[in-house]
Amino acid sequence: MGGTLLWVLMGRAMAYDKQRHKEGRLDQ
């Protein structure tokens, strides 16, 4: 029943992580 909420939270966390990588870590 709470699967959709979990997916939303996971998607938000992934987007946040991507943005942080873009802004803070350009050493790759």
C-alpha cells in the first residue's frame, strides 16, 4: 500500500544526490 510513497521518496533522494554530485564533486 505504501509502495508508491517509497518510490517517490527514492526518486527524490536520487535526484538530490545527482544535483549534489553536479554541484560539489567535479573530480570524476
